[in-house]
Amino acid sequence: MKHPVFIFSIVFAILLTFFYLYPADIFEVQLVDNGIPFNKEITIKQLLRPDLLVGSIQNDGFESCVPTLKGWFMLFAIFIGLPIMIAYRFTLKRYPRRSNK
């Protein structure tokens, strides 16, 4: 199986499904409610669907929900970096490099 793009896609889908269904608050976002910005860690489900965020003062939702630098880094590391490393490792394990003799 020398298809790293296929392996990347499978690992990406597995990670996205896992983090969508598992309520882990690890993605930091900046929320603005009534003109007051504050940082909060939320789940990927809440990030993809901001209407699921509850707890605003008027319970009518937040004005904006934007990932911070830490949030973007976590998204990139989990959903891009980890699948790339796993796909690369599977490709090298299956088809090792030839040594120059």
C-alpha cells in the first residue's frame, strides 16, 4: 500500500470523527459577547457549529468565534501534522529506502 494520500485521508477522517464525538475542550478560541472579548477552550463540534455554544449572557449566541494562535496550532498539529507523520511512517515501513552501497 504505497498510497500516503489514502493513509492520510483515513487517519484524518478517524481523528476528525474522534474529536467531533469526544468532548475534549482543547481548541482555544476568542469569543466576543456584547463587545467583550474573552478566550475559551471549546470542542471541535462547538468550533464547527458555533450555535452549540451556550452560556452567553443573553443566551442568544456569541457575536464571533475565532480560533486564537494556540487554537490554530492545535488544529494544524492534530488534523494535518499527525496524519502526515502516520502516513509517512506507514509508507517507510512498507517500502524502506534503499541504501547506497
